[in-house]
Amino acid sequence: MTESDKTSTLTPKEASAGPWLLVVDARGTAQAHALEPGTSRLTLGRSRTCDVMIDDASVSRQHAMIHLGAVPRIENLGGSNGVLVRGKSLDVGAIADLAVGEIAQLGAVLVAIQAGSAYLPQGRDDRTRRLPALERTANAWDDGTIVAIDPATRTVLRLVERVANSTISVLLTGETGVGKEIFAHAIHRCSPRAGERFVRINCAALPASLAESELFGHARGAFTDASRDKEGLVESASGGTVFLDEVGDLPLDLQPKLLRVLEERMLQRIGETAPRPIDVRFIAATNRNLRSAIAEGRFRDDLYYRLNGVSIHVPPLRERRDDIARLALRFVARARGIDEPEAATLWTRDALKALYDHSWPGNVRELRNAVEHAALIAGSGAIEIEHLPADVREHAQSSERTDPAALREDVKAYERARVLEALARFGGNQTRAARALGISRRTLVTRLDEYGVARPRKPGGG
């Protein structure tokens, strides 16, 4: 059997009924590999002898093996850059479950097992071109919405970076309030569709009697009160992205109609006889266990597999605690109309420690409400622990009050880290870094001198 017999890059017309393997490299280029019927396992690596050859320097010659069955599993064959599943590294020889749609990371490459046919347009207009890496795209995600200090959050952003350039559907999972919509926006902003519309559809709020019309539109006279043609929400996102929020609450009678749109890339308005083509990218989000909903007959399994082209789990705030302080500074800065370094001087250590110690069952949404509450109660003064909501104070342990000099040092350290982060993001370009920080280049240079940081040299300088 030749290598081309074992795997092939699929176009929409050539896509098989699956299963298939999605491979996304460090440049954001996606490929789909068909799996032969009866295949029980396949090797992944840089060697041409592997069932799936991955031409990437971060991948070892024999990196991993996927065992196919009722529940796929992945084994680390000794890849020098490791195999990560659900954020945890597998020891050499270790095996872990890899559910359909779930991502495994081999070095800098992402892989996922898929069910159903692939939809990866290739060579069709400029939507197949590669985009710059997320961290190197000016303000692509650090635009005042996503804080990514914690390694867990940065891992999610790396996944966002990889999947953004393809048209494959993405399913975002996570608890209520973790910010799934913000990450959906990040995928859209980092994709070739960024200049087109991002349309959010709250599946839980669709009125039962008008749900189909709201989603897909209707023709004039299709029903009582249909006095004119109406474009549906899905069609209104032509060229852009549709975000299906709380997709687990989508009415059961609408699910086969949405499935048809996903499979055929065509929709039919109510009252019309002919379908019309659409060009949209679908991102869905849920806080529900869709597998349980499938078992209970409340969600179609074929729709699940279509939406779950790639699954990205957004961890709860208690699992990314390094983001808490930065988020708190951002929320209080917005509440008072000041910048973040100034906001840092408003917090006592006791108050910040109370935020860090809280479990945040309501996640980022709860944190924002708590900070806005504290800012309101504190008035124009510093935020003390007693200004926080009672449930946040409940388990807080008092610490020694910080003196002003120590607090100023904390602020200075925070500012220094922020400046260095901006310089690293823009390759040492002081003008661009200053613009991203919201300060002048002269101010940036002054602060570098204050921090004792050598100014970056221009390329080719002596």
C-alpha cells in the first residue's frame, strides 16, 4: 500500500462519510485524512512509514499512535516534544482516551478524530490563505476582552490560533460565565472572515413559534403577518461567522434543519421552493453535556458531530487563577474610567487575596460583578476587603496590610511586565508597543530607563 492510498487531503466534494483525522499545523494550515474502513490503529509522525505523515519539525519520526474503537485512544510513542491531551502530558507509552472532536497536541501540531464528512475548502478564494500567528497579530486578542496571563488560558488561545484559519466548525464547552462568547469572537477576529459579520444567536431565547423564521428567514405571504421577505439570522452572516450560543437548548424540531444547512451549505426560507447557497463559518457553545443530551433523546448525534469539528474547552476561573488579578484591574479601571496601572494602586493586598482565594462558581461574570460592586461601595477611595460582596469575603483570610511603598513596588513590577510583554509581542518595535499600551513612545523610553531595561536595537544595528 502506498502512502497516498493510506491518507489523502480532502476537498468538500471528495470528503468521505468518515471517520477522518484532522491535522492543523503551526501555520494554521488544516488537512483532513480519510481513514480506511476496518482500520484499528494508525501511526502519526514525520517518517514516511507512518500512516499519517506530518511534515513539521516539532513532530518526531514516530510520534504517536491512535487506536480506533468505540472510544478512540492516543498513545505517546516517544515524541520528543510530547503528547498533550486535555492539557496534560502523556508519559512515553501512556495511552489516553481521545473523544471525537477532542484535540491532542503533538509538538506544535493539533490532531483530532472526526465523524462525518469533512468540510475543508481548499483553493477557494482567499479564505484558505494562512494568517499570522495569534500572538504576532497586533491586538488580535489583547483588545481589552481576553486576559491571558495564566498558562491554561494561553493554551486555549493557541488552539484558537490554529483553528481560526480553517472553515471547520468549532464547539466551545465550559461552565456558565467562563467567556465562551469572547473566545468565539477571538476565532472570528483571527480568521480571514474578520471583516465580515459576527452574528450571535441565543438558542435558548429563540421564540418557539418563530424560531425557524428567525434562523432561516421567510418569504412574503409564507404565513399570517409575513408581509415582506425576511432574511434569517444565518443568512445575514453571509461571508462571516454564526455563533450558536447555548446550542444545547436548540429546539429538537429545528435540529434536522440546522443539520441540513451545515451539510449542504444551503438554506431554504419558509415559503420558498428553492434553496439558496450560504457561506458562513459556524461556532457553537454550550455549558451542557451534549453526550448526555444525545442519550436522553434531546439532541441529535449527527448534529453534534457536525458542530463538533474541533472541541475547545474553556477552563473555569478557579483553574486559571493567575488571570484573576489582571481581570480585577481591568474591571475596576473600566468602572472608574482610569487606566490599569492607576487601578492597581486602588487595591489592598487583603482585597486582592480575597479575590484569589474565592472559588468563583460564576466564573468571570461573577468576578466582574464583584469588582463593580466593590468599586461602587468604595466610592473614590481604595478598595478594601469589606467592600467586596459577602460571599467573596466569607472565606478570605486576613493578611498584613500593605504599606504604600510596597504597593508602589507592586505597581512598578506590574507596569514593567506589561511593557516587556508588549515589546516582545511586537518584536522590539517601540512605536507599536507604545501604541498598544496607550502611551507615547517617549513615555515608553522613559519607563525603560526607569526599569533599567536596555532599549531594543533596530535590526542590523551596530
